[in-house]
Amino acid sequence: MLRTRLVTVDSLPTTLDEWLVHVERLHHRPIDLTLDRVRAVAAPLDLRFECPVFIVGGTNGKGSTCAMLDAILRAAGYRTGLYTKPHLVHFNERAQIDGATASDADLLPHFVAVEQARQGESLTYFEFTTLAILRLFSQAKLDAAVLEIGLGGRFDAVNIIDADCAILTSIDLDHMDYLGPTREHIGFEKAHIYRAGRPAICSDPQPPQAVIEVAGQMGADLWRFGRDFNYSGDRQQWAYGGRAQRRAGLPYPALRGANQLLNASAALAALEALADRLPVSQQAVRQGLLTVEIPGRFQVLPGRPVVILDVAHNPHAAAVLAQNLDAQGFFPVTHAVFGMLSDKDIGGVIARLAGRIDHWHVASTPGPRGTSGERLAELLRMAGAGQGPDKSITVHASLDDASLAAEAAAEADARILVFGSFTTVAAVMRLREHRRTSRA
């Protein structure tokens, strides 16, 4: 039940940074899976979307799929809203309109509106900020909205919106404390972003049975990879094949990685499913695939030594990262800047990458979910990493120190891999941004 509370403009935060501090303190725990509170606060906000809405969920591949959908739609001339999370350096990264990051001034009125609407109701950081961005998008006169699910699906705040087309990417073990211990449990939660009578895309080649059952029970129009859509290709180009549409001679996406054709085919299946409302030319598909960008997903930075940023934070993503590293070719030495959160399968991630890294530079990740550098080093030693000649594990005081140490130790022909969590990649990106601006 909403609790009546008078909120005066004078008592509200005035900057985005102040708002973010404020909303972090509103709820007694950071994750609290229910839609009751967010629906109650959303009601007076009148969140209406006149345009088609795509919602994208899954364990890995969500961000890439969202980015490709957005890039292709913009190349086709549509005005889009793109909501992704978490951000790496600046909160504003979460909200993009027509390819441009929302400014503080764009966002602030919607933070005020959510605060006024909640009337004392407690919201998590994610719930509050999601409502603010949804309100921004609902008033932005969009032609299409692309919204990324944060955690799970059934009780994710984004799921208060009825998607015109919903996409599930890979489904694997992550957030098990919240979603359940098996792929079946997790698939059940994620499949609830689907809607009756509407396209429901699933690009996982072997989806949990629960996904198929939930889609069938609710009467969603399930499009399965390998049955309703697929891709084929060679070293030069690839082709998409759907229910009634085929697109040949496509360029490989600008995003690096072994799974990007799977993500791209999901995006094209979604566009085929809504082709009557959002027709997209072959040239727009080509342009979107060639120009799509997303930071922190096997992002290779220019210069020597090679620096790779990857937010891989579960075993499935780590296995894909290992494939991508192998596909890069030979590097005599690989350094890693490594930090993970305590509620992740740290051992599972290490197992998939231990043999590919020579020198580990580890540090504690901040916050209540952080893992100490000493604990990471212990788990690495237990897995046999860093053992033997010309191998090492070093614990540093901070992620910044770990990054600087890796840079100092790496020869020009080496590579540095920064991975383990969004937090780890973000810390290194902030350090590099600070050094760049300091030189300017």
C-alpha cells in the first residue's frame, strides 16, 4: 500500500549524482524481486508506448543483441530508445535516444516525477531508475524502444511493460540465489517476459524445457533458433534465414566474439516478426551490423600491448571469452587484471581461463558483494593458476594498482585481459579516462 507523503521541490536532490545517492538509500536491500511496488508507483506515471517495444532477456548476449537491434533500426531511419545496464563509467550510458546518451538535464525531471509518484513507497535503485528512464522514453516520441532486462525476467522492473516482441538469448547458470539452482528454474523466470499472441524469440540453441512450456502455456508465438530462424556463413559473409525472410551477403557484426552471429540472428528474427510495423531494408541491416558498438564486450583497445576489456562474469561467458582469446592468434604472454563479485561462480570462471593467462593481477572489488583480492588469489592457486616458471599471481591494493602494474609488466607484444565483472572493467575504463583527460 502506498504511504502518503508530501514531497516539496525544495527538499529534492538537484543533481544526478545526488539523485543516485538518494535512490541507493531508499530500500533495505539492493535486490527485492517483486513487481508490486514498481507497478504501484508506475500507475500515476502513465507510462504509455505508442511505438513497438522490444524487450531482451537472457544470461549472456543481451547487451550485444540490444545494441544490434538499435543500430539496425537507427540505420533504417527510426528514432530509437535504448535502455541497457549496468553502466560502466557514467550512469547516463543506460539511456540512449537516437544513438545519443541522455544528458543529466534529460533525466532529472523524470527522477523528480518518480519521487513524487512513489509517495513514500520503497523502491530499489534499479526499480527507481528504470521507472525514470521508461518515463523519459515514453515522452520522447520514439519509433521503437529496445529495453534490456536486468535480472531474471518475471520480477524485473522492465517487465511491467508488455513487449511487442521479446527475445531470450542464452540461458545459463547465474544469479542462482535469486533465480534458482538449475537452467530449468532460470529459464522459467526468464520466459515470463513473453506475452500471449506476440512474437517470442529464443536464440538459445538448447533452451530449457521450461521456456518452451511457459511460452506454450501463455500462448506466445515462440520462434526457436534452429527451427524458425538460423544462420549460415563462411569467412567472408553470412546469411540469415527466418520463417519467411532470407537475408544473404551480410557483413560480420563489428562486435567481436564467437557468439555474435547467434545474437545478430536473434535481432533479425525480431525484426522479421515486426516487419509489418518496422520495415527494414537490406542496406540498413548491413549498415547497422557494420557500425554497432558496445563497450566492454571483447573490446580491443588500440595500441601496444593489446588491451582487451570483457565483462565476462559467469562460466558460460568465460568459455566464450576463452574461444575469443584463442581466435586472436599467438601472444607470448598474457596478463590479466581480475576482479569478481562474491555471488558469482568464481571457480567456474577461473577453470575456463586459467590455462590461458600467465600473470594474474588481482584486487578486491568494492561494495558489499565484492570479493577480496586475497580470496581471489587463493581460488586461483587452488585451480593451479599462476604456478610454474614465468607464471605469477599478485594481489594489489586496488583495481587501479592492478591495471597499472599489468601495464608496467607487459612487453609490447603481450596482451592484457581485463575481466571478471562490470565493476572491474569500469574501474580500468575510469582510470584510462582520467589519464586521458589529465593529459588534455
